[in-house]
Amino acid sequence: MGYIGVQLEDSIHIDELYTVHYFEYMNNFSFAGESHNFWEFLYVDKGEVGVITETTYHLLKKGDIIFHQPNEFHAVKATGDSAPNLVVVSFASKSPAMNFFAGKILRIDELERNLLADTIIEARDCFACRLDNPYLQHMEKKTPNSFGAEQMIRLDLEHLLIHLVRHNTNPIVFKKNFPKLPPKSTTSRSDTEIFNRVVNYLEAHIHSHVTIEQICRDNLIGRSQLQKIFREKCSKGVIEYFSSMKIDVAKQMIRTNHMNFTQISEQLGYTSIHYFSRQFKKITGMTPSEYASSIKAMAGGSFDD
């Protein structure tokens, strides 16, 4: 008897992609609103924002994701208390299962956040445009782009949507159905726990100057093991990772507009404003002044691609 193939059905299929954005906004950011004939979701990666639809106002905090169905009016406004980082993706889908997302505000889990992060990474490899351009209406493809990047974007987004439906339809059963990790994963789990513990430690010391010796001592871990774990988890050494964390916080502080660069430098434990500026440019490609001007220009409608 010959083999009989099985045709796999799509529960959710993305037909077209319109935009993939990662925004870093000032704390006084405001978007007057729009409506369009395709789906859009907004995820709050940092800070908080107010989202206005035709009938309601929602305050979204870090970890929240809101969906707007086709032709639904939506506007966004920063609350003034924090400078938000937002992921905004718009796409077309005729799948009936998309009805689940109409009017939904959900909390995302670690897997879902990783899928969003992978989407942003693939989009940067795939498209020849800046993902922080709010006036973008057509994403021009790079020629050539990374092998499989377009398909990976679609697969990551479809995986995200399917996981959100499963996660929020029957979360208790869904969690119980996770397979148990085999015994050989013990080391991997231990490394993940160490990594998470050290990251929490670095977050708690974000306003200080810490050395790798201090990190090792306070977390009871050897230097070589610590560096190995960070290289495997994020392709960076622990001090390089900490520097990136500091600059990320500095960017938020610049966008909040409550301190000048010298105050921000001191607040984050830098020895001088000059060292802070060099680190900022090394990591972002811009000086703090250039970054502030770029963000203000974008908010004022004079974005230059």
C-alpha cells in the first residue's frame, strides 16, 4: 500500500504584511488616530500608553497587547509618566479564527515576547527601511535579503497568534500540557536560572558602577562560567550586556525629558559625561544629542528616513 499524504490546514494565515514597527517615543508622544481595512496590534514593550478606540479608553502597561480589527479607529497617547517603547504590526488575514482578537487586550508570556523579538530581528534583515518611521506606508525589501526572512516573519507572527488563542482560551490546560524536559536539560535549566538571576541583579544595580568581579562575588559564580552563559544566551559578555542595559535606560530617560545629559550620566553611575557619550555612541551609533534630536524630529513630523 502506497503512502498517502496529509494536507496540513492553516488555522490562521497572514495574507499580507503592511508594517512592522519598533518605536521609542517621548513621554509626550501623541498619535491622532487612524482606521484602515486590515488588522493591527500594538504591544507595550516598556512604559505605558493610553489607547483610544471609537468608544473606549484603555491604559496599557508593559506586557500588554491590544488588537484593532479592520476599520476600527484607534489613537495612541503617552501618559507623560514614562517614555514608551512600542511594537506595532499591521497585516491582512481572512482567517475566521482572527475574530477571537476583536476588541482584545491580552498579556503576553515569555514565548510570545520572544516571537515578537524574532519578528523585529527578521524584519530588520528583510526590509530596507527604518522600523521607527511612523509615516511608513510601504516596506521596501532589501535585495538580497536574508534567506527565508520573509517566511520567518509570517511564521513567527502566525505562531504568535495561534499561541495567544491557545494561551487565552484554556490557559490552565495549556500550561499542564507542556512536555516535561528530559533529564539532559538540567544544565540548560540551571544556566537559564543563573542568567535570569544575574540579569535581575544587573537591573537592581543599573544606577551603579559594577565590575565583573563584583558580579561574580555577589552571585556566587565563577568568571569563566558567567561569561560562557552570557555568550550562549545573548552573544555578549556580561559587562557588554550591562552597558547595553544602561544605554537602554538612558534612552528612556532622554525621552522622558526630565534630566539633562549630565544628570542622566550621574544617575546611571558613569564616571563622566564624556565616557557616557562615548558609550552611548558606541552602542546606538548616535551621540545623546543626536538621539534626542532624532526622536524630537520624528515626534514633530519631520522624520528623515
